[in-house]
Amino acid sequence: MNSSNSISTASPRQAVGRREGLVLMLGSSLTIMGSVMVTPILPRLAAEFGPIEPRADLLVPLAITGPALAIALCAPLAGWLADRVGRKALLVLATLLYALLGALPAMLDNLPAIVGARLLFGCAEAAVMTCCATLIADYWHGEERLRYVNRQVVTIGLVGALFFVVGGALGEHSWRSPFLLYLLPLLLVPAMMKILWEPPVAKLRTVDARPDESAPGKVALLQLVVGYLMIVSGMVLTFVMPIQAPTLLVGLGVTSSTLIGLAAGLSLLATLVGSLTWPLLRRRLGIAGCNALLLALMGLGLCLLVRAQSYNAVLLAVFVQGLGAGLLVPNVMAPVMNALTATTRGRGLGGFTSFLYIGQFISPLVVAFVGAFAGDLRQSIQWLAFASLAAALLWVAVGLRTRGHRQADVAGSRQSS
């Protein structure tokens, strides 16, 4: 479908084109920049503030992970504001705050102040994420929407890989330098103001009557709740690998930061491969079938991880699990978008963003909780792998039931005709 056939939600003159898509893809990529650019400088922050700040052991990691917690808490509020004051205005303001608050730590010499700035930065990041996802759902529908959801995930992965390298290189000279990169989104603000447009709610209500959307004024509640449960549990499983695999590698005698970093890079590559193959797999398997496949891949990857006895075996586990993780976000986000109406889309996608980051935040807590009963880390991961595989079987049953109903409907329509 080309831009001339895309559905305009503002006026007949405002057909959605590639320019809007490019701006929203770049805006979405700001979400991954929030963490990957400064993660490599964690040791330098510890070396800088450890001798002078007694709470450095707590505050230094919080300076890196704090924005994720802020996003989880603030995303629902950002979604509510997007529905009340408008998506475009909030996105422009949030992008400005993102740039200024992101660069602010480079000018601070106090670790608690840096942590505070990072938490406020996370609030701005929550609004950017929510508004970009909401505008994608507003501008495009049906297959075109699914295409842009997938492009969003792929763009985030590519930009994340790029800025992970750039941030690490700049961090070699000074821990302050990577924070200055957050000023780059200021270049995107004029494009947001000129190219993006606010979809009138009255017009969007009529679009909600499309067959691929929920009925006007009515949210598909079950579909929404299932999407929230899938994203929070999927992110718990996804983050088992990057958080726990280094510990298992050290247990195997692999202590080289280069080799551990290579495993993380392979995981990112596998995630990109999964995201790129999602459109084809969705057309072949459907949403339920893709849910079954991604859960099976993540469960299998975790099983391979706990049984790995060599570095290469761990790499295989990382790659298999990464393939499933790459399918997760687009396959869950698309049904959530379709479950929402125009007037609830901001709040609904704000909730989706919140649950996504809650899953990331609680992943190590879930592993520790299961480990309290299972006995050790490997057994804890093993039980999570079994849970993932069991959920995959459940989605296979859902997919078969859905296909059976569709075939019965087709047969009934043929008989009636």
C-alpha cells in the first residue's frame, strides 16, 4: 500500500506518507538511546564517585537503570495526557525535555543530582515512547500499521547498536561525553513540528468503525489484558539472558569483558533477525502462532543456557532466545493497538509501555523469587523455561481453535450463498 492509498485521519489533503513515518521512526529510536549510550560508562561513574559518595554502590546503577523505572511509572500518565492535550504537542515538548534532561548530567558534579536528572529524563522518555506509538496507530491501519510497527522495532534495534558503540567510544575519554549526545534530538524537533499533524478525534471515531479495529467507543478489553500480560511476562523472559548469562559465563571460566560483550552483541543481532522475519511469520502463522513460536524459542534458548558447558553453547542459547525476543514487541503491540479506540489509544499504549518496562525491571526479582524455591540460578532459569514452553503450547491451542472457527465460518458462508 502506497502513501496515496493510506488512510488520512485529518483531512483529505493529509494523506499519510513516508515523511511522517521517518520522523516517527527516528522519534521511536530515542527510547533505546536512553540506556545504551550511557551503559558502557558505568565503571567510569563508579570510579569517579565511589571514593566521595558513600551510597555510590546504590546510586551508580540507579543512574543507568532509573529511567526504566520512571518510564514504567509515568507512561500511563503520558498516555492520559496524549489523549487530553494531543499527541503532537506532547511529543514535541517531551522531545525538548528529553534532550535537555538527557544532557544535564554532563554538567553536574553531584551523584544524587545526576540520578534525579536521569529519573526526570525517564519521564520525558515515557512521553516520547507513548506518543510515537499512539501516532503510528492514529496514522495507519490494517497491514500498513503492522508494517510501521515492525519498522519501529527494527529502527530501535539498529539505532541501539549504533549508539552502544558510539557511547562506548566517547566514554573512553570522559564519562560526561556520552550524555552530550542526548542533544541530538533537538535536530528532530523542527521536523516534528512541520511534518507531524494532530489527528482530530471526531475523525478518528469514524475510522474506529473499520473491520480491523474495535467498535467505536468500545475497547476490546480481553485482547488488551492479554496483550499486557504477554508483554510483561515476555520482557521478564527476555531480560533473563542479558542479566543472568554473564554470571553463568563467569561460572564457566569466561571472564573476558570482550567475550561477554560479544555475547550481548549476538543477542542484539538475533533480536533484529527476529524482528525482520516477523511480517512473513505473522502472515503464515497468525498472531497466535507467532506467540507460540516466540515463547517456544525463548523457552528453548533458556533451556540451552542452563545446560551450556562451553562459551559456544552459550552463544547458541543467546541466539535462539534472541530470535524469540525479536518477535515479541511487534507481535504483541499490534493487537493492543487494534484493541483500542481513538479516544483511549494514548492511555492504552501508555499502559503497554508501562508493562513493558515493569517486565524489564522485575525480571531479576522474578529469577531471585523462583530461585528461593528452586535452589539455585540454573534451576530458577530452568523453571522459567518450562513456563515459557507451557505458555507456547497454550497459544498453539488458541491458534488451532481460532483457525477452526474461521474455517467453520467460511464453510457456513458458502452454504448460505
